[in-house]
Amino acid sequence: MIRFGLAGYGYWGPNLARAFGGTAGARIEMIADMSPPALQRAAQNHPSARLTPSIEEMILDPAVDAVLIATPVSTHFDLAMAALRAGKHVLVEKPMADTPERARLLIEEAARRKLILMVDHTFVYTGAVQAIAGLIDTGEIGDIYYYDSTRVNLGLFQRDVNVIWDLAVHDFAIMERLLKSKPVAISASSAGFLRGSPENMAHLSVFYDNGAMAHLNVNWLAPVKIRQVMIGGSRKMVIYDDMQTSEKVKIYDRGAEKDGTEADIYQHMVSYRLGDMRAPATSPKEALVTEAEEFIRCIQTGDQPLTDGASGLRVVEMLDAATRSCRMRGFPIDLLTLKEAS
Amino acid sequence: MIRFGLAGYGYWGPNLARAFGGTAGARIEMIADMSPPALQRAAQNHPSARLTPSIEEMILDPAVDAVLIATPVSTHFDLAMAALRAGKHVLVEKPMADTPERARLLIEEAARRKLILMVDHTFVYTGAVQAIAGLIDTGEIGDIYYYDSTRVNLGLFQRDVNVIWDLAVHDFAIMERLLKSKPVAISASSAGFLRGSPENMAHLSVFYDNGAMAHLNVNWLAPVKIRQVMIGGSRKMVIYDDMQTSEKVKIYDRGAEKDGTEADIYQHMVSYRLGDMRAPATSPKEALVTEAEEFIRCIQTGDQPLTDGASGLRVVEMLDAATRSCRMRGFPIDLLTLKEAS
Amino acid sequence: MIRFGLAGYGYWGPNLARAFGGTAGARIEMIADMSPPALQRAAQNHPSARLTPSIEEMILDPAVDAVLIATPVSTHFDLAMAALRAGKHVLVEKPMADTPERARLLIEEAARRKLILMVDHTFVYTGAVQAIAGLIDTGEIGDIYYYDSTRVNLGLFQRDVNVIWDLAVHDFAIMERLLKSKPVAISASSAGFLRGSPENMAHLSVFYDNGAMAHLNVNWLAPVKIRQVMIGGSRKMVIYDDMQTSEKVKIYDRGAEKDGTEADIYQHMVSYRLGDMRAPATSPKEALVTEAEEFIRCIQTGDQPLTDGASGLRVVEMLDAATRSCRMRGFPIDLLTLKEAS
Amino acid sequence: MIRFGLAGYGYWGPNLARAFGGTAGARIEMIADMSPPALQRAAQNHPSARLTPSIEEMILDPAVDAVLIATPVSTHFDLAMAALRAGKHVLVEKPMADTPERARLLIEEAARRKLILMVDHTFVYTGAVQAIAGLIDTGEIGDIYYYDSTRVNLGLFQRDVNVIWDLAVHDFAIMERLLKSKPVAISASSAGFLRGSPENMAHLSVFYDNGAMAHLNVNWLAPVKIRQVMIGGSRKMVIYDDMQTSEKVKIYDRGAEKDGTEADIYQHMVSYRLGDMRAPATSPKEALVTEAEEFIRCIQTGDQPLTDGASGLRVVEMLDAATRSCRMRGFPIDLLTLKEAS
């Protein structure tokens, strides 16, 4: 039985408490939140958990084996570091930290203490993303040419982070899971239409070392909600529409090929393939439960989780580079130099 | 009666012949195409037109008052210039020319000779774009925050122009019509996945002097066909979906506003407006017929057409800047300097 | 403060408990269910309610002012009658009873004791149905020509009632609210494809005294879930699609009219109107909360609720007539004779 | 080379002329239409065909081998009979005749003279219907439980036939192709909302001898255009949506099964299967061309065409029975008695 302490019972914390509380081998031992109404709600839903307004107290409690951090981004580094130093395994809400440097320090601390450090990139554990990952792993899609995501809606404007840190973070985590090649540069542009609020619209292009390309369209000020990813491969293409209640993933046996040889350049023609479409049944299991099981398994075995600190860091590096590119109207930021310099 | 000569009876030429041939006050006098099968088709559909394999002969024929150019982009400049020098009014297929410099030379020639020079940006004359333009002109949409277009499909790969010159050209022309502010910079990225073919996927961000932003997602290698534009305004938002057979334009009474004063910065909250959606009935009149009437009217009155040479030049400047930005992975190209330098 | 006793904490009971428990002026006093696991769940979610395995005990408890009945259809009559005889107001799950005769007995008992008898036809209290009712009341739709509903999905097969009593009941209740004219006959056909299960597919046609017509397509064995109602009016037409997350109601300014006079019979032509479409913002308030408020208000004032016993009876009469017509392959059942005989 | 004479160059005739004119082994020899403007259009599009205002003259012309009849329904019998008596093969527009008796007389005449009599049920030759027929023939769908069609739109109101003869005729022809069991009864209801016009809305239920059921919802006064058929089978289910530009046919690996034995009646449970969805690529070949090839092949070989007179008669019998049922508000009409009596 692994005993979890939860920091933060605001918007996302209740979901973590519910998922971990309902998973075999886990127990919600303590819940910490500075807000009295939040603690009251926690008491109602988790009568057997101990409650405290002090996150520090929870972190240091000897009955807590692992800490779940669901507090604002700006607090992630300090709380996760304190938990690691107290010898606790850590699952931290996305994004892992507010700078790549701090994300790196957390990884080092966890490695030094042989503790599990995992990032809560929930989308990676959905049945849809798992199904797509399976299609890519078996080679059915072929080489990935592009990943093109539209993730827009009306609201919720955040106060402390811009739309990239709020929405693009999901795509970066999914791309970490799906794309095998190495991102080498990023160009991004953004705009903010409510004075005094962070940028609410951004477009990000990511260049990969094998010629693949990713693009993300994120916006808090769109008339309708769209959650659609197109993935182009050399063999097949995929549309992943998370707004559908069923058939979220569609695989199209479609593509284009060059005819003729290269010598024969002026004769070249492109031929198109228009085959069947298939929507595989995807696992209806709740993503957070799959994620909770992964964290518990890794604590027990010492394995690195699928969304470990290293992948969380790469996501933060992309968020950071994208935000800097936006300041310069799309000026491309070299991701390799960044990594080598670090 | 204005007598038209048509250069090129390939993919688009037959549409021009049909639209102009069916418009009051116009007659298709001559059709020129180097290809014998094309001329044969022209003979069948336009038995009263004179046919010739020589475009030059048609241009110089004294019975031709105005020339319609529907030939490949690389020939636009030479043919349009020859027609203007022969004293003929000119309608040229989009894009107007393959470089901004050549577009400028055409404008100067037409101005010197007091001839009408018009660019065939057909989308500008559709009922849908006209309806949106009307909504903007009356102030119903408010200030335009952004124009965000997705224009993707499978095929048709072009040999001589990349996807920007083939598809983004439509959006640039529509933006010319709808957006009142001045574009100041462009950042674009692209990729080509079929070796030896032009780039087939691109993402373009355009920055405007008033803070507005436009974004274009164009792709020849997408699993499905999408033609969707979202327009965000300070009062309302629009979705223009050209794949719908009816209700192409939807107006959403939705938006977000900052509450409180700016001094009160830490208390600021964003409130959302979620009102009705309305899909106005749009004119079912064929865009090409409206366009033909505009050309005829301007020849008769000497007025500048809605899609005149100047607007055609601005479109070519954007296409040219976007293509150059792509060579540098999104490096922003200053559009103002360009114009001042010219 | 009105104190409610809930009979049945299975599929629907928890929703009633939550809605009434969260409404001002109401308290969940007791919850009764024969199943120990159901009582355990009730204890967790409603720690302040008293629990009992005996519905009879709850009904007779002097601290209970009104009873909510969420048990199987076959028990509705006996439980509702017992509650009324104990002097309690009653809200009974739909359908009100399993025969028209029993529904009538409940109405008489409630009238005799001046108690409120209400039927839980939740759909009538949704923002969408309220919006449509408003459009009809103001005359915007004109005379109602037809109501045409498709309500199909895969599962859940019921054991004790057929698909008509499970799904068509919703449409009959909505029609009760929206259609002002009197139903005079019903023709229905059905089929069952799983041996030993009730009919899982049915089509029902209802004829009204003013020439209007309603049609219901209900099915538990459809590949996809559809919840779509088309309403044709002399002025406008409506589509109500309950599967949409927004824009559930769309109003089309479309229709057809006869041109010319009737004398002029051979010259008659039909002209079509193709105007705007509008999707009004509908109330996001939860239907069950609106319904709870209505029950509470009627208990306090003595008013008849919108979905009172009389309307519940008319729904049961339609269900009963439809089921009988099905036994005779669509043989039309006269609804007026029925009523007069009663 | 088979030489065709076309009777009627109104709405549908031009399509027949184009399809047959463009098919190998066929030539449009003559076109007959009483209307001078129609003949003028025919002259423009088919310069090599002989034109005449007299259908009789065309039918009797020795250079005509086979006659295509695209005139109003009320004239089908007389013209087809005249053509058969003149020794010509006949393709007649749907529906084959205005009464079952007349359809039968045509079949007898054609059989007596060993001529091909074919009915133009175009939908049967579409790639979509052919694909579904293939799925049924291979057993992939299993036993057909139901065929449920929605075929509604705004307009075109017909003057001489009601909506059943105009729209349901398509479904009856498709059902003829797809359903192997025998229809035994029909119950239908209809309404007309424009005074003096034929019924514009109808719902038809068809009962089959093996327990299968078909239902058709047809309407000229609907706010949107829907062309959707659901087919439920014991193994899989199909949605055929003719309004989609691609993926018209979707096959769902979904269904329900009874668990347990029948003895075990109170324990019975239904289990659901929720597998993949697949949209097969369907033939893009134009249906009319496939149909023209079928007619030509049968003329050459003497084979019975897929949509021969016998199947055309069964369609007319259904149309006739449905219309009679409507007069009696859904009173079921026995189809077997009809056939035996005939």
C-alpha cells in the first residue's frame, strides 16, 4: 500500500485524489490546501484522509510515501524539490516547472536519491493516444511527416501563464510520445487581444532533424471548441478528434507518391492513394487511472515512468523556446544548441 | 458589347469562357491555346468563338477588346504586358505575377495607358466573402483580432509552384478584402515530403500594425479536405466553412472581456459572452459571374475593380515574403521595408 | 424547508437526491432502497439523510413531507398511491404508471387529498425545450406542421419495458409541452431482434386534429447515438439536436408556400423561402434543478406543475395505444374514443 | 453499336443522353421532346443526334434500336408499351409505371417479344450501394434486421406525384437490391401541409417474412437535406450517408447479443459489442455509366438486367400499397395477398 499526499485541492487536485484513491495499492493519506473551502470539499469527498492547510507539513509527514503536486506552475519547483529532499516520490502537474533549468535540477535531485519523478501529462495515457502510438510502433503509419494540431476554444483565460503553457503543453507531451525524431528548431508567433492578459493565441512550428514538422494552433478566444490533430505518415494518415464521443481516432489509407525516377524529373507525376478509413475501438479506461497505475508500478519496481522527468524537461524546453520565439515574431530558436549548452 | 479573347483553355479557362460568355454585354470573340485537344474542346463549347493556337495572334487581333489570361503563372507577366501594350484591358489569373517587381511593372503599364488591369481572385466575389465583408463594414464584428485559415486537402500537387502560391493565395486575397489594417511582417515555415516536388505544407503568420494577426495552414497532403476560416472580432466571431453546402458563414455572438480597471491588476477577471449563433443566407450567385460583371463595369466606367492590380501586387508581395521566410525556418520578413524600398 | 424522502437509489435516484439536496428550501430527509450496496452509496453521498431498506417506513415517516419515486415502472402505482394516502406530495419517475387506468387513479387520489402529483419528465425542463416552447408561444414558428424525432442508440436494452416505454416516453412528454392540438390517432410498428427481449425498435405516427403529424423513430440497436428532432412550422423550422454540446437548437427561416389562387389550380407553383439560420443561446441551468424548483414551488403554492398528473396520463395513454398498434402492424388506434370511454 | 432514342429532354433526360452518349458501343441517335427550348438545348449538347418534337416518330424510326424514356410518370406506360410493340428495348425512368397492373403488362409484353425491359433505378448502380450489397453478399453484415432511411429536404414539391412516389421509390429500389427476404405488409402514414399539393411528408413501415423491418422517412418540407440509411445486421451495422462527399458508407462492428440460455430467463442479460468502424473506399464511377453499360450488356446477351421489369414492378407494388395505407392512417396492407390475387 503506497500512501499519497496531495498538495492542492483546487481545479485538478480532486481528479488526482479520486483516481489515486480508487486504484488498488494506493491510499490518499493526506490532503493539503491553504484554502479552507477547498479543505472542506476534500473532507466531504475523502473522509478518511487527514487534512492540513500546510503543504510543508504534509510533505514532511512520515506516513506519506509519495507526493502529488497540483498547485500553480510557479510553485512546482519548490514543492517538488522539498518533497524529493524529504525522500518522497513525486508526481507533478504539467508543466513540470517554469524554466528548463529548474526542471533539470529536479531530475538531478530525483536521480541522486533514486526516487521516481513523474509528470502528469494525462493525455499520453488516453486510449486515443495509446492507440495512435500503437499504430506508429507497428509501422502502420510509416514515417511521420507531420503532426498538426488545432486546440482552440473560448476561455479559460489564465492569469499567470500564456496560452502556450496552458494548451500547447498537451501537444508537446503527445509529440514526445509519438514522434521518434529529434526537434531541432522552433518558430512561434502569438498575440494577446485583452490588454493586461497573457497572450491568448499562438501558432508554433517545430522542425525535426529528419525533415518532419509539427504545428500547433492554440487559442483561448475561438468561437467553438476544437481539439483536432492530423498526423501525416508515409503510409497512412490519422485524424484524432478529441471532441468526438466515439471514433476519436480515424486512420486513412491515403497518401501521395512520386511516380518515375528522379533522372526523369520533367516527367514526374504524383499519384494518389484513396483507400479505406478505419476508426479503431479505443480503450475506454480513464486516462488518470492508467497514469496512477503507472506511477505506482514505477515506485514499486524502480522503472522510469513513460512521462518521466526527462520527457517533462523536453516539454518545458519547447514551451520556453516557443515563448521566446514569439517575442521576436517567429524568429527561429535552435533547440540543439540549447541542449548542448546545458 | 465587349469582345473578349481568352488565353488558355486548360483547367480554369473553360470556367472564364462560360462565365463571360453568359454575361450580358460580353462576348467570347477568340480562344487561344497551343494544345490541339484543348482547342477542340473549346470549339465544341463555344462554336461562335474564333480559335487559334497563337496567343500572340489573339492579343493583337483588332476585334479583341480585353484579354483573359488563364495560363501558367510563369507566363502571366509576359502575356499581360503584351496585351496591355496592344491596348487591351486585362484580367489575369491569380497570382498576378511570379515576382512583386513584375506585378508592379504591369500596374504602371496599365496606369500609363489608362487600361483596366484586374486579377482573378474569385473567392473575393463569393456570396460568403461578400457577406462577411458586409458584417465587418457595418461594425457588427468589431475590430478584427485575427483571421485563422485551414485550407488543406489531398492533392493536387503542382509542379511549378509550392503550396503557398497555390492555396495561401486565396486567403491573402480574402484578407486584402476583409482586413483594413496594414500587414507589417510575415513568418512562415514549410516542408516538402515528396522528394523533387515543391513544398506541400506550410504555416504562415502575418502580423498587422494594429496588433491583429493572421494565420494560414495550407497543405496538399492532408487526409481530408478542410476549407475553414475563423475570424475573431472584438464584438463577434465568424466561422466560414466553404465545404458546407449551406450555412457557410456562421456568426457567433461570443467573446471575452476584461473586468475591472487596469490599476486593479491583481483582481482582474475575464468574463465571457455566449450569445446566439446566426447563419445568414448568402447570395447563391456564382462568384465568376459577379466577377465578370465587375470587369465589364470597370471597362465601361474606368473605375478600379475590387481586385485591381494594386491588391494583386500586395498578394504577390505576401506570397514572396512567405516563401523567403520559409527558407529560414520562420525568420520574420519585414513587409514595410519591402514596400518602402520599392 | 420541505423534507423529501427518496424511494430508490439505483440509476436515477442519485440524480434526484443531488438535485433536490442542492436546491434552496429542500432537504433530503430519508433515502430508502432494498439493496445494501445502494444504501451504502447513499450514505457516502448524503451523510445527513436517514437510510432505510423499507420504502414503506420512509413513506410513513412523519418527518417526510414529499416522496420522490425512482423505482421500476411496475412499482410506480403502488408506491405513489401509498404515499398519497399517507398525505405526501409525490414526484414519480416517468412513465407515471404502467396503464392509463392506474395513472387516472393516482390523479383522482391526489385531487381528493389536494396533494401535488408531478411526473419526472426531465426533458421538458431543459433549456433547449424551454427555448423551443418560447419560440412557439411567441408565434415565431407559426402553426406546427410536424414533430419528427429520431432517438436511437446502441443499448441499454431494458428487461421489463420495450423501447417505446423507454425512449418514446421522452418525445411524448416534449410533445405534450410543445404541441397545442389534440392527438386523435396513433399508428405504430415495432420489431425485436433479440429473442426473449422486449421490442427494441419502433416507429410511431401520431395524427392530430388539425392535420399536424408527429413521428418517432426509437431504437436500442443503432450503430450510433442520435437525438434529433425536426419541427416544421408554417413560418419557420427547428432542429433540436441534443447530442450537440452547444447550439442544440437551430431555427431555420425556411419554408414553402403555394403561389396563385386555388381557382388557378393548374398554374399553381410552390415557392421556397431560404433565409437565415439562428441558434439561440439556451439556458445552461440543469434541467433537474429547474424541475426540483417547480415541484417545491407547487407544493408551496398549490399550483399544478407543468408536468402534472394529467399530462403524465396523456403520455401513458399514448404509450399504451402505440404498444397496442404495434401488435397489429400499424393498425391505427383511435385516441379520442379512448378518452371518451374513460 | 446500339442506337438509342431518348424521349424527354427535361430534367433527367440530359443525364441519360450524356451517360449513354459517352459509353462505348452506344450512340444517341435521336432525341424527342415536345418543347422547342428543350430541343434547342439538345441540339447544342448533342449536335450529331437527330431531333424531333414527336416521340412517336422517334419510337418508330428504324435507326433506333432501344428507347430511353425520361418523361412524366403518367406517360411511362403508353410510351414504353409503344416502344416494345415497335420491337425496341426499353429503359424507363423510375417509377416504372403508375399502377402495378400497367407495370405487369409491360413485363408481359417485353417477355413475349424477348426484349430487354429495364427500369432506371440509378441508386442501385452507385458505388455506395454496390459496396453495401457486397458486404451483405459476403455475410459480413449477417442477417439483416432492419433498413431505416431518412430522405428529407426542402423542395422540390411535385405536382403530379406525392413524396412517396418521388423519394421513397429510391429506397424501395435499394431494398430490392439489398434485402433477400420477402415483404409481407406495409403500414404508412402521410400528411400534406400545402393545400392543393400532394402529400409532402410520409413515414412507411415495411414488414418482412423473416421478422426484418424497413422504415422510410420522406419529406419535402424539412429544414435541411438528409440522405441517411442505417442498416442493422446480426453481425455488423452500416450507415450510408449520401450527403458525405467521401466516406459515404461506414461499417460498425457493433451489436448486441443475449447472454445465457432461454430457460434461464430471469438471468438474461444483453452484452454489447463495440469494435472498429471502417469506411471502405467505394467506386467513384458514375452510377449512370454503370447503368448504361448494364443495359447495353443485356441487350447484347439477352440477360435480365439487375433492375429489370420484375424488380420495377415490386417497387410499384410497394408505392401503391403505401399510398393506400396512408389513406387509412397506417392501416396495414397485406402485400402477399396482393401478389397472389394478381
